[in-house]
Amino acid sequence: MAWDTVGDVTQQLDAEQLARRLEEVYPEVRIGPPMRRLSSGASRETWRGETTEGDGFIVQLQRGANEGLDTDEASLLRAAAEVGVPVPKVMADGADDPVLGTYMVTGALPGTEDPRAILDGHGVPPAGAVLDDLARALAAVHEIDVDASGLQPADQLVLLRHLHDAFGQPHPIFELAFRRLEATRPASGKTTVVHGDFRMGNLLVDETGLTGVLDWELAHLGDPASDLGWLCVRAWRFHRPDRPAAGLGSRAALLDAYARASGRQITPEVLAWWELLATLRWGIITVQQAFAHLGGSVQSLEHAVIGRRTAEVEWDLLELLAGPDPGAPPRPEAPPARSGHDRPTAIELLEAARAALGDDVLPHLDGRAKFQTRVAMRALGIVARELEHAPADALVRAEALATLGADDEADAAARARAGDYDTHEPEALAAMRELVRCKLAAANPRHLQPIPTGQETIA
């Protein structure tokens, strides 16, 4: 089983080509206004359209084929509907189409998937009520008939290790997380259907509550607690990191709501293990998506920038393994780099480009063009901050690696995997925190801001 896809057989389609082919494979409908590509979809393309009668529909086009388990998403949606999970109605689906590749057409559901609107309570019920809805939906997901699902079991920890090793990228903190997970693995719970990507961004909510659970491509058989752990990953809390359960509430509230809905009691310790694994999983996915771009299978600026989000996940793993950041030590003074070029400097040129995009281009765009421009601005910002901090970062990195007794991060990762830091893990984690701090100060300095005190952060 893979947690992302490779290939890009569909990205050259435009709205007219897509509509024409859909009318050929699904002749029961005639497509009305031009179709619109949605901004989401790192592993697939998602389009929205309307029939000539004004009925909305969604088209999802797979980028390549899943490695490992093949998920029959259309069949899963039908099975989910039978047990009461709010899912869109499947109108058409197919595979190996010469134009569409693997595709699925579903009816459009009401509601928003915008995490900011949901977490801020704009046009939706209070956060606690939404969290209750999510728990009920997960309880229903976990009641889908295992034998009829066509899914196979997946040992996520084994799969993650295989995937991480395949890329050969050194991440010492990943290695310490693997060691913690292997040493503290809880007893397996009941095997159920697991959604695999149940989170903000894949859920629709309107004024009545949860209206849709989307994106079942990663479904498999496993421990139901894994879905709850994934829901608690910091990345899916968006701008509400103080509310660990999907940005909506506490972990305790999630466990209580799920127990009421399912009759299953999941302990905080089991949830903590699955949250640690889920956070590590997201980190490895960020590496995977970066290499999909770097390897040429998906030419995507979004994938490229996601590769720099790995530093965010390393920071989150540090929070789970070692607790909150005690604060940055004073940075060493370093002489500014001398390029030999005239003004404006490289940093000044990058900032000018970002300003031009933000002030002169972005206000005139919408849809995917606006989204892509924001991604481009973020990429330029990362490069500018990396250049600005490079001299001081070199000194910090040298000191941290000396503490770890390592020549570079690859050496530190190998030592962590071998258990060299087990007897002095706090010191190793502190040194690794400074390595990540340097990366994160360039990739996303806002992620370094502490979660407000007095609110739940880890437990």
C-alpha cells in the first residue's frame, strides 16, 4: 500500500477535453457550464462541473496508479453509504480510460471543506458539535463489512519503514520516532476498515453538521485507533494548533465522543502512539511528494514546496518525543556572505518578486491560478530566508552535529537508527531541535511559535 501516487497521466487535460470525454463515457448527462479545476489534490486532480439541468458533480482523476493495494473507491463509497457514513453518490467510475485514466464521477454534496471556515465556526455548528459528528462518522466507517470491503490489512509501521528507506533521505528525528514506536507498540485492536485520510480538508460541513466524508483512496484494514491518531496530526489543525483533535477540541473530547458513538474505549496512551505514528507518516509523505516532483513523475510546484514542510513535521515529532520547545539559545554572530554581485542582492530580488506577485498579480486571479501564485510566493520566501540565515545556520549546524558526534545528518540518522543515542536521548533531541530550527526558520518560521500556554499541547 502507498500513501500517495506517482505518475501524471491527466494533468494536461483542459476543461473542454474533460467535458467532452465525460459525455462519451457517461452519456446520461450533458455537461453545462465550463468545468472548474479545484485547487486541492496533491495526488489527484479534482474538477467540479454542472449538468445542463444545473446538478453539480465532482470528477476525480487519479495521477498514475497506487502502488501496492488497489482501492476500489467507488465500491467503498457505496458500502459506506449503507452503514450511514455521509458520502457522495457514485454516478460513474472506471479505470484505464485512454483519456481519463482512473476516474470517478460523484454527485456534489452541500457544505464547505475549507478548514478555516469550519474551525472558525462560519456557517457551521459549534466546534464540539462538529467533533461529535466526526466521531459518529468514524464509528460508522469502522462498521463497514470487512469481508465485503475488498481491502487488505496494512502494517503501517512496517510500510513506513520501507517507504522511508526507499528514499534514502537522512532524518535523525524520524529514526528516533521509529525506535520509540517500535519499543512502545500497543496490542492490536479489532481489525476494521480504516479510512486512512480522515481529516480536515477531506470533510464537508454545513450549517447542519458533517455532510460528507471524501477521498477514500487510502482506505485499508487496520486498527480503528489509527484514524483517530491521523485526525490529531498538527498539520490538520491548521490555524488552531491549540485544539489537538482536528482543530476542534481536545484529545479527551475526541476519545469520549468516539466511545459514545462506537462503544469502543481507546486509551490516551494508545491514541498517543497512533498520533506519533501518524505524524511520522505525514513527514514521510512530504518527502515522497517532493521526490515525485524531483523524479519527474509529477511536475508540480506544490509537491516541491511540500518537500520543505518536512521540517514542520520534524518539529512536531520533537514536541511529541521531548515536549515543547524550551526556547532558542542565542544565535552565533556570523559575518554576512559576500556574493561579489551588485545591488540588489539575491535576497532583495526575491523579495521584490514576491511583492510584485502579491501586490500586482494575486488580486487579479482566482481558482487554481491564485493558489499556484500563493505557492510560488511561498517558494520564493523560503529561498530568501535560507540565503539570509545561511552564515549563522552553518555555525549552529556545526555545533549541533558535534554534540551528536556526527559528521552530517546522514551520519546522525545512522547513529540514531543504531541506538547510539538511547542512553543520552534528551541531549540528542536538544541538538536535533537546533538542526530543525535552522530548517524551519527558512521553511515556515511561524511554525516555531509556541502553542498558547494553558491549553492542551501534548496529552
